[in-house]
Amino acid sequence: MTLLIQSALPDNSISHFVHSFWMFENNTGKEIPSTILPNAMVDFAVMNSNADNWQKTIRGLDTIPSQIIIPIGTKMFSIGFKLLAVEYLFGDSIKDVLNDDKIISDEIWQFEAEDLKTLENFCSKATQIINSITTSDIDNRKRKLFELIYSSKGSISVKELSENVFWSSRQINRYFNQQFGISLKAYCNILRFGSSFKPISEGILFPDQNFTDQNHFIKEIKKYSGVTPKELSKNKDNRFMDIVAIKKMNTKND
């Protein structure tokens, strides 16, 4: 009996909203202690611990590592959403679920039994749902803002962002706090941390993002994960699911 973990990237039609898809299934016959890391994503999950009871949740941004227990037999499909999706797909603030999640019963997010058999099926249905939601009225300032944030992997100043999108720093921070519950700078720091998962998972234990130096890198990794980069890389007992998932990242779904 094993722990099954799979992940995949979105196709281009929804890449402005979606960072990645993933699934896991606990077939180990025992409960699994795990740590949720701040990954700069808003996670939508469809999960069950028995075949007849699927539950949908949305998790806000994480700013600290959180300890969870994954029950025996749990199966979960998840969408890691970028922040633009919060307003334009869900139409609501997530500041009330910072470091937490809540059950949702949105009629839009309907999945049939066939959609929940494989990750490929789930990705296909989720992509259909996302593309069915009207998004033609996305504010160009917000679209450009997030394009710059993600392309820089968080290594960009609030001042530079403000100047590039012609939107004051005060207004941007008000938007971030009202919608997501944290400031823009705090989010960029978390995104930079999340962008370190791939090199760390490959054993690269020095910064390839805009950290001041090695000490700054180690300090930031410990702040958001609770462990050093070396411990995170070793990922003993698959404690950090994000690190496992990124190692198994599949190519884009075309």
C-alpha cells in the first residue's frame, strides 16, 4: 500500500488563473502527519475519506506552516489558484480564511464520479468549468499587476509594481488586504519562498531568487517552513506534500 501523489500544469487557456493541479490518495493503511507550507496559492479541494462523501473546500493564503493529519483512505483533487481567480472566479474575498479553509457548496463546481477517477479527468472537467465562467471584464491593471508579480517570482518591489501598472502603492495594498488578508509585500515574500520549492527539491540549497545572501535565504526558509533548506530538501517521511508534488510535476495538459 502506498501514498499516491500526482500533479500537472494547466493549459494556456486558464494559466492566468491556475498554477497547478494535483491529487493524492492515502493507501498506506495509516494516518499520515503532514505539513502545509505557504505556497502563495489559493487551494480549492475536492476530498473524501469514503467513496460516498466528497467535500469541497477553499483554503486561503498560508503565512505559516500548519500541521495536519491525513486520514486513512483519503483521496483529494486540488486546484492551486493564482490570486486573480479569487475575484474573477469566486467573486469573494478570502481574507477570512487566512491559514484556514472553509467548506463551499458552489453549484458551479460540479464534478461527476467519472471526473474524480483520475487526475487527467479532473483537470479536463475543471478546465471546462473555469473556461465557462465569463472573464472578459478583467481589469487590465490587475491582469498586468499579477503578470509582473508571477513573472518575477515575487522578487519585485511594491514601488516598481506601482509604477508599472499606474496604480498607487496604497491602493494596491488596500486591494490585497481586503481581498486576500495580507499586504502585497508579504505576499511577494511568500511567493518567493514558494518559488524555492523546485530548486530545494532538487537539492539546490542556495538562493536562486532575490535573497540578500545565504543567511537571508536560510532565515526565510525557516520562517515559512519551520526547518532549514537542507531538512526541507530531505523531506523525511514525505512530510511536506508540496515538495513531493513538485518533484512529480507533469507537463502541461494540451
